Amino acid sequence: MYPWKSMDYTIDSTLLLIHEAAKRGHEVYTLQTDQLVIQDSQTKGFANKLKKGQKIPKSPQKFFKTAEFKEKLIVLGDCDVIMMRDDPPLDPLVLNFLDSIADDVFLINSIRGLREANNKIYTASYYDPKKEFIPTTYVSKNKKYLRSIIENHDGDKMIMKPLNGFGGKGVIVMEKSAMQNVNSLLDFYIHGQDRHTSNYVILQDYVEGAEKGDIRVIMLGNKPLGAIRRVPAKGEARSNISSGGTAEKYELTKHDIKLCEKIGDKLVEDGIYFSGLDIIEGKLIEVNVLSPGGLVEINWNLDIPIQQHVIDYIEEKVAQGFKN
């Protein structure tokens, strides 16, 4: 995961999951990706162990302030479960470390799932010939091709974003009336500050109604646990809470549920057991498999907090001897 001290303890979803596991008496460690080690042909890590015997407050926020940890070098293969909660983009070398323990530990999500779905290509390549669930999406680093897509697009607007962005970073609305800016924008998105590097760019049909915000759905297995509508701040195109968006109560529609059923089966098939779907007007925009958030806001509208369902699910899988 990201560093403990970097969390916004008022809204952090990872904190809820750690707190729930600690309340149940599980032995809990946190580990950053730069703390991984190979020693004596074993994958290990300098983990921060939650000290035994300390009182676990009922409030996750109080838990954050009082929790005590002690660093310990652990063998990752000795764990029952490893949960990835890092921010995108995913360092592929981390998965190389985890490859060696894939047969010994329940990984949520699986290495295969993380490899295939940690960026936006996963959603863009989902087979949807009738365009029922996925907006038309283009992925390329060819500037000439991308410009031609914008020029020949039927609509007046398209969404442009970097392939490995997260939290709404780099998402902009492209309008044909601003074509004079396209070349410089594509140069920036593809090359950044270094002409010798190149990055993939996503162009996507603008979904009418996007200005009203998007729907974040938390999936466990192949089923939705809950959802919120995220509304952009005034003058913003992005609805992410981290970008100033606000959360509102939301009930999934019949179409939303159908979308969740369709994508849910594929998620589990690909080894993705815990994820966040971003939906705009019935269209799936992104799947977050690294660190899906929104649990605090969704919990406002639920009788049973999501973190209880997640830890229940993990305990059940471990009891069954499930491996990836």
C-alpha cells in the first residue's frame, strides 16, 4: 500500500479494511512496494506489523491516530492473504516478486488480474459489439492517428486522458472548437517533458450527461456491494472525490445491475475479486483494481459497512483453502 502517514484518515478506504481486520484479531502487516526483498530464494518484505495487545478503537479515525506498528522482515509466502492497495500505475516488477508466492497465498487481486486490468486498456478492449456498456474508445501514441480521430469524430466533444492516470488526473474534455490546441496537447500527453519518451493516450466518446458526474460501484466477486454518485465541483470535468467532487446517494438502475452482472463474471474469471467500476449514464468508463475507493461515502447509505463484507469474503476464501 501507500505510506500509512500519507492517508487522509477521514475518507481512506484502505484504513477501513485494516481496521476491520484488526478488530477481528487478525495479524496485520502493512508493506510498501519499495520494501520488498529477495533473500535466500524467498520473497520477503520489511513490513510494519500492527502490535499485538493494543486496544482497537471502534472508530477507524481514532484507530489511525493510536495504532502502533513495529518493523519486521517477513516471508510473504507465510501470509494467508496479500491485498494490493497501491496507487496506479502499477510497477510490473512488483508482480515479479509476487509471482514466486502465487501458489501459496490468496492474492486479492490475483497477479493475472492485476497484470491485465491495472490500466484503462482492460476496459477499452472489453468486447461489446452493440455498444451497450462501453463507449467507443481509442488507445494510441500515434499523434497523426489521434488527431484524425478527433477531426473525424461525429460529436463535438471527446474525452482525452493518459493511459496510466488515476484519481481523475489528466482527464480533459476536447472540443472541436479548440482544434488549434490539439497538437500541443497531444505532444504533452504523448511525450511529456521528454521528446525521447512516449506514452499512450486514450480518446473516448463523450457520454452525454457526464457533467452530472459518474457512479462509483464497489464490486466484491461478481456482485455490486453499493454505489454513490460523484458530482464534479463547479467548473470541473472530473468527479473524483480527490479532485473536489462530492458524493450523493445512488440506487443502481436495472441497466446498471445488468452491466455489473456482465462485467462481474469477467472480473472473477480474470482473478479480480475486489474492484471499483466507474459508470456514466449506463456506460462503463473504468475499472479500478489496484485501490478502489469510495467505501466511506458508500457506507453512509448501507446497513452493513462494505469492509465487513470484504473481510468476510477473504476469511471464507482462506477457510476454503482458496489460492489464485
